[in-house]
Amino acid sequence: MFIQALRALDRAEACREAIDREGMMIGGEGKIAHINPLLKAEKDARGQFAAMWKALHLTYNGAVDGRRLGAGV
């Protein structure tokens, strides 16, 4: 479960990098703008990480690791 948690965090960060490149909205140029679907994927992956980390009774310090997480971790 430890490795799965870290993979979920890696997926969340990969989504964030893509969102930073592509923007939070996709479409345009005559198309209807939509929220980038990677936003949900990032949120879900961070939630998976948080749930697994909590299940393992571990704490997370983003200041030490240098990664950011949502609230509750």
C-alpha cells in the first residue's frame, strides 16, 4: 500500500504539471471552453494518496518533502 500511495501522489503531480501547461480550461478557438478533466484526476489521486497514507498511520509534511497536498493530510 505504501508504494501505491506514492504512485498516486506521482499521478497527482503529473496531472498538475499537465494542467500548468494546458491551463485549467480547455477548448476555445470557436469551441466551448470546458474545465480541464485532469483537475478531477488530480483531485482523485491526491485523495487516494491521503486515504492510503492515513490507513498506514503515517503523517505527511509537505515542507520537508517539497510536495503540496490538499487539506486533511
